[in-house]
Amino acid sequence: MSGLPSTPEGVCTVSGTPSPLQGPPSAWNSPTAIAWVPLSQSSNQEVETSSTSQALPDTKSLPRNVVEDKVGDLVGFLLLKYRAKELTTKAEMLSYIIKEYQDHFPEIFTQASECMQLVFGIDVKEVDPSNHAYALVTTLGLTYDGMGSDRHSMPKTGILILILSIIFSKGDRASEEDIWEKLSSIEVHVGVEHPFYGEPKELLTKILVQEQYVEYRQVPNSNPARYEFLWGPRAHAETSKLKVLEFLVNISGYDPRFLPVLYEQALRYQEEKAQTRIATTGNTMDMTSASSSVMSGSFSHPE
């Protein structure tokens, strides 16, 4: 199939190379936490995988470079489908991309799906199990992908989720220094054009501000002036801290109860949103629903 978008080498981690999000909870406040590392910086450290990964067939006989190439090809194919707003099927992926490596489809598909979610903020969701059909949708209920009418641009939902996660992990406000320090770990730098995200400072301080996903403001009484980022009204309307925490927990595999500060912050935020809805609609069921959804264990975590 022609016209597949290119995905530069090093975009996605592959089997045996953990994302920094998969580190211990204590590491989430480190400069490289909540970020993604290019392949050239990754290690071969063995990490605990999810139940899905544990069920994958043994692919040691498949050369690593072949896995990387096929993951990259499949990511390009899925991006093409996302742009066209089309479903795809397992049969289609096997026919166009996987070809002679069909026995290794589970590993390649899992790695490509993780890349789509982490780098581009796109979920690969099965919508028809009988036909193994998949839809491609933006993660966390966000409606922004930053692609506009440019058919060659890449989805920018992934970096938006990263920024919202950093702000959340920093107590609802993150200094500009913190943001750029963490973004530098995924090779996103001020003034340097990024192949996916364009000019980063313009994206963060202008475009995402105009889209009302973040607020960018001067720190009160700072001299010389310093700036910070907060969630914008559109972020509050479309997603929640609970969803962001669930996203981080599902990636890392940790029980959210081992993250008491973030867990309590997300729970308090959810209840405050419910109280606001009650004040607006008078529906007391909102508060009951908000509390029960958290306490019933809506997170996916290891037993």
C-alpha cells in the first residue's frame, strides 16, 4: 500500500524496552517521568509486563530489527487509517503489513498500539470482535488532534496528554522550566522544529492556549517574570484528573492507591466536579456516581 506516513526510527519503544511511565511511582516526579524515550536511549532491562503482554507468543527467533520495522510500518498504516477516519481489521493488517510474519502479529500489534497511544494520543479500540475490526480514536475523551486540514501533519494529542499529566503531577500548576525539562527527555526543545509537533513553544504557549486546553500565565509577583501552565477550561470539560491518573496507572501497571497524593487529588477533583453539576442541575445522583466510580475500582491494576 502506498502513501503510508513515515515514522522516524526511534519513535516507539519495542519489546523489552520500558517507557519511563512504566517505572516505579516514586520516579514519576523525576525529570524524565511521564515521557517517552527514543529507542537509541532505551535499555534492554527486563520489566514486568501486563497480562496481555505475558500472553504473547515467544518471538525471540524474530530479529529485533524486523520487529522494529514492522511496528513502524504498522504505526504508519494506522495513522493513515486515522487520517481517513476509517476502521481497519486484523485481516487487513496481516495482508498489507505483517505478511510473512503473521505468527508474530500479537507482539507487533501490541507494540504499535502502545506507540499510537503514547506518542500520538490515539487509541486502537476493537469495535467488532467477531470481525476483529478496530477504530482509531483520540485518548481520554479529548477532541483535539492538532492536524487541521494538513493531510501530512501528525496527531498532537499525545503531547497534549503529556503536558496535562505533568501539570496534574505537579499539583495543578507546572512551571515553564518543569515542562521544558520533561519535554527535553523526548527530544522536544524550545526553538527546534519537531517532526510531529512542529515548533514546540508556539504549540504550547499559543495554539494549546487558543484551543483552551492550557492556561499560560505569569507567576504572581515573580521578578524577573516566570511563567507556569495550568489546565484550561476545555481540558476540564473533556477529561478529568481521574482519567489522566487511570491512563498513567494503566501504562505503569501500578495500583493508584500506592500514589496517595495523586489519588486523593483526583478523587477530590471528581467530587468537586460532581458538586458543580449538582449546583447546576440539582441532580444528587451525580455525586453518588462520582464517588462509586472511584471506590469501585474503575482502574485496571494488578491484583
